[in-house]
Amino acid sequence: MLPDEIAALMNGQLHEGADQRLEAFLPSPMVQNHAAFLETLDDGSVVCLWFGGTLEGKSDISIYASTLAPGAKAWSTYSQLSDDPDRSEQNPVLWKNGNGVWQLLHTAQPSGNQDECILRARKISFHDGLLSGDEPRVIDLPRGCFIRGRFVRRKDGAWMMPIFRCVSRPGQRWNGSHDTAAVGISHDEGATWTLHEVPGSIGSVHMTIVPMDGDHMVAFYRRRQSDFVHRSESLDGGMTWSEPQPTDVPNNNSSINVIRLKDGRLAMICNPASAATSDARRVSLYDEIEEGDDRPDAIGGCNPIWGVPRAPLTLCVSDDTGISWGTRRIVDTSSGACLSNNSEDGRNQELSYPYILEGKDGELHIAYTYFRRAIKYVRLPAGWIDGGNS
């Protein structure tokens, strides 16, 4: 579809697609919409958050949200939850702490300098289907801490905030070459945080933590090197983590999301492509907005690869705690072209940055970036993973 055709569908209305799925394009006033996050609110509504503006890294990028009430036939109108005229506000995560307080956390960076980002948090309220937020506060963690994954309780009761560190190199421009994984730890329901590194994690980012049985937890990572989704584990309830190791799922240096299903299996939504499956390349994530920055790219570390197509959008399933992923079903497909972040000229055709929830009846809620123009929502019926439609 062309950008104008996508825009005409961005009304939040649910309609039935193939194999008994329901689909919608979420309402947004912005021409670029990216990085969906899904959560279930106290009344059973599904909420989707994302960032929108003209171009990722621009200072008009802000956080937006829409909700889908139980039984509703359309998503609500959008709410704008942030508005910093000087920073690009990205990667929203909604979290309910142990005191029952909902908080929005997100990044805020100047231009494409992810190593200079700060983390912000604000209390969120929900009235008549719309979200609103209090004034933000800055989380006291080092600059360059990015977030994407849901928060998880540790064995000792502390909260874990999955973090990827965009590490600054003096006199050099950030390009992802020194990024590592870490865990933010809070013992006071999010008032303060400390940072703990994941060993051997250079290039492993977007950590997603999934509790298993007992003290066993597993985590999954996007890879700057565009090779494979990586996996690490904790055998002591999140207190320590092993070094990330490759799974059998290719990764294209784009975001993934993993949940544990009610039947005990793991479900991963991702683009199973890699540098080995495509020779498409771009200089960097922000090469369209780097004019005037004369610093050289950072050297050393790992070799980040950008531009591998972000498609197809695939649901993978594992029954061995994420070591292997034998079941794979395509949810959506396109060329996946992502050599430009531009969402207005039709060059970008990525299906990326997905998020997934399992509903109370086994249905799957999925939201993802559609051609950088819109956030697309798909609800798959229970049993779809295994070839059923109901």
C-alpha cells in the first residue's frame, strides 16, 4: 500500500481479515509511527503505546497511546503523553508497580545521539478510554540507557528493568558498535534504580526477560551484528545472568518480543532475516538526519549492520525454553525495505518492532510498525499458532 492509502485506514476500526483474524490501523495524527508496546489495563482493555512524529530522531517525536475496550469494535482516539520540543521521545514502556501505580517510562534523546538519551517516568491515569500523564521525572541512570522490554520481578522482590546501553565513545558518533545489555534494579517500586551489566553482551540489545518455572528465567536479545536472536538465562531468579548465546532464529538488527503462553511454550514475534540472507545495507539508523555532525563513527566493539529487510513478520514457537524454535508462521509480509526511515515517499516497507500479548481466551494480540506510516494491530484466534482458526 502507498502511504496515503495507509493513512486513509488509520481510524482504529476493526475488520476481519484472513483466517478469522481481526485487524486495524491505529489512529494517529503523525506521519511516522513506530515502536508499539502492548499491555492489559485493570479493566481488561488492551492499550497500545508508540512514538510518532515526522522522522525518528527528530525533536517532534512524542509518545502516543490508544486503547481497545473489551468487546469494542474500534480503538479509541489517540492520547499524546509527552511533548519535549528539544528531544526525540521514543520506546514507551507501561508498567504497574507493586503499589498499583501505572507509570510510563520512555527514552528522550537529542537527534540521533542515542548515547545521550535520558530515561523519563511519569504516573499515568486512565479515564473514559483515554490515558493521561503527570509531569515527568528523570530516572537517575547513566545517559545512553534505552528500554523496550516489560519489567519483571526478581527473586528477592526487586524489579528488573531490561536495558540496552548505548555507550558513548569520546569524539565519535554513536553507531551501535559498543552497545551492551544491562538490568536496572529497583528495591523501592521504581523510585530509584541501579544498573547491573549482563556479561559478554556486546551487540546484544532489547533484552526481553521471560520467567519460567521456579528460579529459572530466560532472556532474548536483538543483535547489532544482524546474525541470530541470542538467549541467556538465570538460574537464581534473576540475580545473575549467563552470557547471551545464539538461537536458531535469524535476526536483522531489529526488535523482537517474547512471551510465555498459558500452555508453557514460548512465542516470539520477529523478522527471521539476517545479514546472511540479504545484502541490503545502510550507513546507520540515523543517516538521514546526521548532516552537520562531523564526528567520525565509533570504531571498535562489534560491527553493527543496518538495512537488512524487516520482513516477514513471523510468529515462532519454542517448547524447549527458547533454545530452538521449530514452529514458525508468517503473520504479515512485504519487501521489508528499510534503507530509509522516511514514511511519506513509500520507500519504507518494514513490518517491524512487534509486541505480543496473550488474551484470557488464548487469543493473541499483536501490534507492529507498518511501513513506518502506521501502527497495525492484529488479533489472532486461539489455536492459530498450530494451524487452527478458532
